[in-house]
Amino acid sequence: MFVEDELAIGRMRMRRISISFLVAATAFVACLAAMLGLASAARAEAQQAAGQLAALVRPNDVNSGSLLFPSKEPGFYVEAPRLKTDVTIDVSGPIARVKVTQRFQNPSQGWVEGTYVFPLPENSAVDALKMQIGERFIEGQIKPRQEAREIYEQAKAEGKKTALLEQQRPNIFTNQVANIGPGEEIIVQIEYQQTVHQSGGEFSLRFPMVVAPRYNPAPIVQTVEFNNGAGFATPRDPVENREKIEASVLDPSENAKINPVSLTVNLKAGFPLGDVNSSFHAVDIRQDSDQARTMSLKGDAVPADKDFELTWKAALGKTPSAGLFREVKDGKTYLLAFVTPPTAPDAAAAPTKREVVFVIDNSGSMSGQSIEQARQSLALAISRLSKDDRFNVIRFDDTMTDYFNGLVAASPDNREKAITYVRGLSADGGTEMLPALEDALRNQGPVASGALRQVVFLTDGAIGNEQQLFQEISANRGDARVFTVGIGSAPNTYFMTKAAEIGRGTFTAIGSTDQVASRMGELFAKLQNPAMTDIAATFEGTQAEDITPNPMPDLYSGEPVVLTAELPRDKPAGKLQIVGKTGDQPWRVEMDIAHAADGNGISKLWARRKIDDFEARAYQRQDPAALDKDIETVALAHHLVSRVTSLVAVDVTPSRPANEPLGAAKLPLNLPDGWDFGKVLGENAAPLGGGQDHGSITPTESAGPQQAAAVIRGRGASPEIANLMAAAPTAKAATMIAQKTSTVNLPQTATRADEQITRGLTMLLLALAAAIGLAVWRRRLKGVFTTGGRRNGL
């Protein structure tokens, strides 16, 4: 009986041990399942991380010449998309139609979005955007700016290929292209219309190739706007869309030039041609007829680092003095007319006493060839002053100096002193243009009786606060006239042209020292001869709904009247009358509308000029929303990109998988030809840090206030300005980054870290579970035999 009880107790203990073992086994299986789940999650995260890193590279992994942008992943970089541009310009009489084809190439192994900041002529009517994917073309649609941005962002998020063209300034645009696949190329075509420039019997066309770095000043005196009716004001940034007009700039001493451009011009002048010249690029010219030429750049392409300029003249005695063209669209007639007034025979009989304030920019962006062009131009201008004139010279960088204490007589001694001073100027520092302009317009004393005040501004215009300067000219010009002289290989022609227009002067461009004598000679003729004023256009026998520009600007020697008009009917009859006067002499010309020649795209030129008129009157209007609505109405009706409208193209078929991340990079730009990188962006410019302010000189705290101030003080700037300025970061080549990186590259066969961690944790848990199970088993067995032995007297 006793033995049976002991056996029963033993069996019960065995069952308990079995149950404990099963519990331990279950716990082990649960731990194993959990570890497998963790391993699977780790593998998924690793795959996701691998996908995120697919668009990234290590410096030692890239090919020679690649450009890298730092990413959020330490040691990894985004390889910049590459760009090639093809340009075709078709000139027909006074109108040019231009097609710009941008080829975005993604050299990386991931999906990227590329942003390219590029220039177009300030008077261009941009009306077409096409995105080519394989053999398919997707037409861009004109939309209000915010709506176009939302369409683009949604398509980008959905993995669809999409392109967005926005205007940041009338001469600065951005093209964003999203979801470019690994190793893929997307082609984007942009088209625009513009008029040919005419002056002194010479016709010219300019195609800008690079946006020069802009100096973007911070306001010393904060400007606020009370525009909500609630008594509260918000600060206003003097630089509109500053982050949009900036891009990384390559140091030409460390990087090969990029963004190659090929260009072809098909010129059909409409009259027998004489001289045809390319000002800054070598070209091949083929004569197709006495009125037509075909020109192309020598070689395959040139780097995008300076403007292309083509000039042509008529054969001797064949220069046209007037032209009238029309386009019928949507039941309306649009006219383009130009006429060059004759020079008054006694224009030079009674020279006017002049008070000339010369303002010369000697900031860092004017270094190299530009400052030499400016020095020569200004010295020549001073030498041409007469003994009855008065003058002064103001130079500025981030400081300012009046050479004379006010206007002085243009005596031989004063002129020689001023010329010597000008020839000794060097270029350095920031471009604080506003104080110099205020000094020229406000602080030179009253205008003498019978004298004409003229302000001649020599600069490259490399600033981002154009609106501040326009407002200053408009508010304080008085009776003075402002003439701008654009210096260098890539001047800000939008600023130059608009400043001269508001200042009722004229703009002269000088792109090389070879042009100084001829271009300054043309300017002297305009400064010394009376302007044609009180110009107006009317229609006899028909009624025009709108004439642009409005009001008509004054004209100078050799300049034509150029206008566009919208007429309410299809091919109306009647005459166009243009009147004006030189001094007290009236002038008048009539053109028969019925004799107008057919022309394409004139309606878009009228719309572009109408938008310019709206923008020019922005200072006079108290309702910015109503102004924007007027611009939007015209731009949408004529399919034009403007400040408030954009072109967007979307491929309906998604191409980027949902689990594939999208990298982003703004394409770097070349430094304009002839510029000194160290003087513009600092000798110790920081490597690109993924910020927004690349390719500009702007007061920031990115380098620390002491460092920024030290850099600027080293250039001789004032302490006040020094504390506001810092050099912008710049893009570096991959080879430069590779030399400085501490990244260690492992063999491709090395085991991944996430896999090693998963294996280690799994083995650790298995060992732990086995140890626990074995310990419990041994303890239970020991208890069974110890108890049984004690009860049996063993």
C-alpha cells in the first residue's frame, strides 16, 4: 500500500514536470516566433532603408565629374541630375520664336526630383511647356500659380512624372521635374515669343544662359505693410522669393563647367542683310539668301556661363524705318507697329547744360573683366563732359563714397582727378545698391536753372531686391532721368531695363571691353541729344480697346516707337497715328492698318506687354489682390506664364513605385564667365550644406555672426554691413568631397549589420530558453528521486 502511494505521488510529480516542460517549450516557441517577427520587421526596415539609400551614394562610389549634395544620412550624398539644353531661335522680321529643350538626366540609382533655375529674356512671352517621355508628349496646362503647384505636388506624391514651370522674376524661371527614374532622361520643351530689339539701325537678340548669383540684402530698417484693415502689420522681405532665385554655384577653379548648351538661329530679317555678328560666341554662319542666314555655335555645345547676343544690320540704304504687322485671333485683331522718328535737324544747335551723377558698382560680383569694363566706360564718359556740365562720382560695394562733396564743374582738372580715382577702383564686398541710389537721387542738391539732371548707373545688377530700387526711382526721381549701363557676361537685364523705363532713361549693355567705345558712344548720343517726349498713339476710323505700353515712354536718338494694340474687329480699316515732339518741334506719322503684314504670336506679345503695364502700376494700386486678378485674367486667356500663373504637365500613368522614396536636388550653375569666385562667394565658401541659400550673397547666420563678420571685415567693409553679410555655400565636386570624407567603404560581400544583429539575438534567446528548460527539468528530477529515496529509507 505504501509503495503504491509513493508511485502515485511520483506519477503526479512527473505530470507536473511534463506540464512545466510544455510551458517552457511554449514560451520558447513564443520567443522564437517573436524573434522571427522582429527579424522580419528588421529585414523590412532594412529593405526600406536600402530603398531610401538607393538614391544616395558614397563619395568613392561615383564617377569623375559627378556633383554631390549632402543628405540626411551621414556619409551619403544625393548625386545631382544632369542637364543639357538645346535652343532653336526662329526670327521672322521683328518677332522671334524660341524653343528651349532641357534634357534632365538622372545618373543615380534612385528616383529624384530636379530643380533648375534658369534665365529667359525679360520681355519673353512664355506660352508652352511639353514633357516628352519616350515617344509621348504631354502638353502643359496654364493654371493659377497655387493651383499649378498643388497639381504638381499631388502628382509627385502619386509617383507620376510631372513638370512645373514658374516665373520668379520676369527674367528668372524655375523648372521642376519630379519622378525621374534611375538612369532615366526626361525631356522638357519650353517655348516663348519676343520682339527683336532695335536701336540706331542695329537689330539684336539676346539669349541669357545663366542666372548670376544675386546679392540679397537684409533690411536695415524693417518695412511693414498695413494691408489687412485690422490695424496690424506684417514685415515685408525686401527680396521676393529669395529661396527660389538661388542655386549652388560651382567654383571654376575646382570644377569643370557644366550644363552644356547648343544653339541655332534661323534668321529671316525681311530685308536685305548686311553685317551679322555674334558678340561673345564663335558661330558658323550660312547664307541662305540675301535676307536669310542660319547660325549655330561652333562645336557641339558651350557651357552655360554667359549670354548669347546676335546683332545684324540691313544692307546699305535698306534699313527699314517703320513696320506694321497684325494677327487675327478669336475675332480680334492684334497689331505690332514700330517706327523710328527722324533726328531733329537742329537737335545739336543748342546744347543743354547737364548735371550728371555717375554711380559705379565696385562690389565683388564686378571683379575680373567686369570692373575693367566699368572703369573704361566711366572714364570715357567723364572725358566726354563739356565745360558747362557739372558732375559727381559715387562708388559703392557694401559701403559708399561720394568722390566730390556734391556736384562740381566739369573742368579739365576735376575730370582728370575723377578719371584717376575711377581707374584705381577695385572690386570687392557686397552689393548694397539702395543707399547709393538714394544718394544719387536725393543728396546732390537742387537742379540748376535750365539744366538737365541725369543719373548714369554702371552695374551688373546682381541683386535680388529689384522692387525696392524701382520704388526708390519712382518716388524720388523728380525731373532727373536714370540711364543704366549693364556690365559683364550675364547682367540682370530685367533690373536694368525696368529701372531705365521707370527713370525715363535708356539701357545700354556692355559685355566685353571691345564694346566699350561703340556702346558708350551710342549712350553719349542719347545723353547729349534731346529726347522725344509726349508720344501718343491714336486710331482713326476704328477704335482700339487697348494700346501698350501705356503710357508711352520717351525716346532717345536712334530708338524706335514700338507698340502693340488690341482692336475689337476682324481686320478693321482705318489708320494708326503716332505723334510726339522733340523740344518744341512736333512729329507725326500715319500707318494704314489695311496694309499690315500677317504675323504670328502678336496677341501673346500684346498680352505680355499688358501684364508689364499692370506690374508697372503696382505702386499706384492699393489693392494687391485686384492687381493679381487682372494679371491672372490676361495670362490665362493667352496661356502665358506670369507672376501669378504657371504651366504644369502631368503624366497620367504612375511610374515610381509607392515604396520607392524620392530624392531632391537643385541643379548647380556655372559662375558667369569672367567673375572671380573668391570675390563673389568668399575665398573660404562653405561646402554645400543642403540649405536654401546657395548661389547668393545674403546676410545669414549659417556661418555664425562672428565668422560672417570676420569674412566681410577682411574685405574692408563697414562693421554695420559686415554684421549683416555671410558668404553663401557652394557646390563641390565629388572628388573634392572624397578627399575630405572619413567614410570607410566595406567590401560588397561583407555581411549586413541588420542581419548580424538578428542572428545574434535569435541565438541568444534560443540559448536562454534552453537553459531555463534544462534547469527546470533537472530541478524536478532531483526533487522526485530525493523524496522517494527518503521515504523508502534509502
